[in-house]
Amino acid sequence: MALTALDPRTALVVIDLQAGIVAAPTAPHPGADVLARSAEIADAFRARDLPVVLVRVSFAPDFADVPPGRTEAAGGGARPDGWDVIVPELSGHDGDITVTKHNWGAFHGTDLDVQLRRRGVTQIVLTGIATSIGVESTARAAHEHGYHVSLVADAMTDLDGEAHRNSIERIFPRLGETGTTAELLELLAKTHG
């Protein structure tokens, strides 16, 4: 695990750090720790005028926009009011890009790729919840879209510790480079002042 480079136009993409997801039990890192690290990284990106993308998952009240298909996992049903609101520690910054998705990944059915390309972005740094679902799906699509991908392992977590470990150890090495918040911030300071 090592982060070796950041392109001149690198964007931070934060996955699903919203009220109803940050509050869920997670492993191996508590949601509060992932939020604190993601907020620290976002502040560092903003200070260097690098794009910050806040991704949230949301569905219509009647769930008409839920992806079709048969699954064995539960996940439907009513959500409490405000469950899809981006947490205050990240929201409210002028210039941040907000993307609302209705799938696991942040690229399909959204304008994320257009928003990044308009800004000349060639690399994304990913944080968020859940590692094996939204983060991994977005990393796979980013790789397929031709972006360089960096994954901050201690700024993401999962609903299942084993699923997190599988993504970190088996999937992410095939998609990009993985490191820690401290490594990313050090590399950002070296390459972007």
C-alpha cells in the first residue's frame, strides 16, 4: 500500500457521508473517524483549489427510482427524514460539487464524469462508506473511465469488516493505489504546495 503520485488536477470524491449512513454501525473504522478524516482531506483539497465532490445516495419517496432487479439482500423500505442529507462537517462549502446517485456507484446515471472532465480532472481520490459497495463501485467505474484512482483506506469503512478487507486487499490494488490519510496529506503538500 503506497500512494506515489497526484496529478495536477486531482479531485476528492467522498462517497455517501450522509446522516443515515454515517450513523450506521461500521467496521473496521467508526463512521465518525471516517468522517473526520474525509473532512480533513476535503479541507486540504479546498485550500489548494482542487475539486471536492460530495456524493449522496437518495431515492424518491415512492422508490420509483430504485434500480430494478432481483436481489437477495434487504434494503427497501421507508427511510427516516434527512437520512440522505450530507453531514454538516462536509456540506456548505462554495465550489463543492454535489452528486446524487440512485445506484451503488457514483458514475452511472449521474453527471459526475462530465463535472470532472470539465475541470480537467485526471485523477480521483476516494473516501467514504461503504468500502465494498459505493466506494468500490465508484473506483471500478473511475478506472474504466480512464481516471487514475487513489483510495484512502483509513478514510473509508464498511458495514462488514471482512468486506472492507476484501476490497482493500484484493480489489483496490487492481484499480489504483491505496494509502492512509497521513500519506495522502503528505503527498498533497509535496505536489500541490
